[in-house]
Amino acid sequence: MGDATSLPLFTKPFAALLVATSLFISAYYLLMPVIPITLDALGAGKLEIGMTMGVFFVGSLFLRVIAGYLGDRYGRRALFWSCFFAVLPAPFLFLSPSIPKMALVQLIYGYAVGVFTVSSLSELAEMVDAPRLSQAVSIHSISLVIAKGLAPSLGLFLFQGWGTTMLLTLSFACAFLTGALLPFVRKLPRNRSESEAYGAESTEAELPGEEARAKSDRGASRAAIETGATTVVPFGQLLRSPDVLIPGFTLFFITFTNGAIVTMLPLFAGERAIAGFEWFFTANALAIILSRLVMQRLSGRAEVSLVQVSLALIALSVFALAFVETLATLLAVALLYGLGFGLMYPALTVLVLRRTPPSVKGSAMGVFTSFFDIGVTVGAFWAGFSEFWGFGAIYLSSAVLPAVGLLLFTVAYASRRDEAS
């Protein structure tokens, strides 16, 4: 409930964080679609390509959680800079490629992208007041979409037209410019104490019909874990929190499909003779941006419903992908998938951030986003079995997961409402 003393949303540190995030993530996603093409040229099979692409998410998976924990306790400045210095030399591994070097590239970027994403989201949560959190997360997610959606198309365009030199130069430049922006990313003075902010966030996060349950749960948990004005949550308790696990497992069901699609899209398009497939990334990004703009208007009101809609859209689009034979139908799938994916991520993120004490937001986001990496890793590995079963069977089976996720998510939140009544 914004008051007269609320911080403005678009401050210099917030703008610097948005641009730095977009540039840093672009440094990898410019190269990402070229990696399976390079591996294919090196003689790797589809299963080997899927496993190599999965290295990115394996590295990111474990390090996200550690980074969130360390960032909460020792600050995020060192984490940002560790990401910066890790990726600067990575593009040069493409100059004399081999399968082990491509796996190393995936490991380096897995660490850097995973840690940078968690750190930037945690930093964001401390830059804005609680009533603006949903809007800020939605805007921040657009910076991620710009990188993940537009950079792959640009990377493929540069690779097909000029080879690797210009592509690698641009990737290096994106990382370098990120370093120039990091000094401007800093916290702003808050208008409320940490405990007051958490109270407001938790209150606003409640779903219709959950007030009694939430009040009871918060009273019991705070009596056990609060010291002074700061809420201290043991990490083991955080790992068992339904406010993290329910959104996390839902994220897994969705990102499994993302891993299955993105990892093999260049090879899928080649097998079905679909020219111009790189426009999939652009169409997908535009749909995600559109959905995020819609999300801003609905912020704080309908996160659960938005997740349910997104799961249905993703299940439908992945099912349809199994039958795609032309560029037009591929782009239609990209738009539908982008709408679903765009609604899902900020809604789930807000559900986690609003129900988490400020002192452990980084740890909570590390645990939550680790489900992203698990999903994409398993999905990428699953896509590798297209070598034996074909892409049609892989995508039809992948569509089952978001459908199951929709059922489980709906049951989970329905049961929580029942507990409150």
C-alpha cells in the first residue's frame, strides 16, 4: 500500500540492475543455440548433445543454492563480480572447439548465469517497497526475457552470416559492459524495518480464504524463529517450507519442457526442414513480454490463477509441437508457449518472495530457482532420447508434465484454502 514515503520504482540502481541483468544473460544466450550445432559438427550424437547441454544446468543447480545462502550472510557484491570474472574468458574456448571444451563452457556459464540470476532477484527484493514487489519482479523478468528470447536469434544470425568471430566479440562485450554497470547496483535506504516489510509482504501475499491459516502459521513460526526485529529461519526449515516447495515443483514441471524444446530446437528444425527456426526465440520472447505486461496489471491479485492458466497453455503448446512441420506452426507454438511461460515465472517468484522473511530471501530464491535448473537439466537429457524415439514421442510425453503440474498445483492450493476455512 504505497504511502507518501515509498521509494520510487525506477531508481538509478534499479535501472542499472535491469540493464546489467539483460547484458549478462545475453552473453551466454548469444552462444547457447550455437553450442548444439557445434557439437553436432564435432560428431556428437543427440544423447551426447543433450547431456552436454545439461551440464549448464547441473552447474547452476548446486551453485544457485550456495550462492543464495552466501549472499544473505556476506553480501552479494562478491558474487556479482565472481560471475563477471568467470565468463570473460569463456568465449575464447570456441576458437578451438572440442566436446570437453563445450562441456566446460556450459559449466562456467551454468555457474555464472545461475548465481547472477539469484543474486539480482535477491538484490531487487531489497531495492523496492513491498507493495511494488510484484511489479518490480515482472519488470525484472522482462530483462531476462529480452536476453533469453532475442539473444539466441541474434546469435544464430551472426553465426550463420559471419561465423564465430563477431559472435564471440559481442558475447565478450556484453559481459564487459555488465562489469561497468555493477558499481551502480546498490541498495537504497528502506522506509520500513525488516520485520515491518516482511509483515506487509506476507499479509499482501495471502490468497482469498487463507487469512486465518496464514495468521496462525505466521504466529507459530515467528515465535519459534524470530530474534529481535530480524526473522532468522534455519536453512533446513526453509527446505521444507511449502511456500518454497509448491512453487518449486511447479517450476520443475514447466521448465522440463523448456529443456526439452530449447536444447534440441536447431536439430529438430533441421530434421523437419524448417528454415528460419531462429525466429522461434523472437516470437517466444515477444509473447513473454506481452504476458509480463499483463502480469503487471494483475500484480498482487491473481498469482495462483495465472500459474494455472500458464500450465494449461504450456501443456497445449508442447503437445502441438510434436506435430509441427512448418515455420508458421512453429511460430504459433512459440507464441502460445511464450504466453504460458511468461505468466508463470513472475507469479511463482512473487509467491515465494512475499512469503519469505527478508533475511533469507536469497536462500529461498536459491532453493526455488534450483527447481528451474533441475527441470531444464532433466528435460535436456530427456530430449537426447530423440535419437532413439524421435522428436514426436519426446514432445508428446513432455506435455504430460505440465498437465500433471496443473492438477497437483490446483489440489495443493485448494487444500490450503480448506485448512483456512
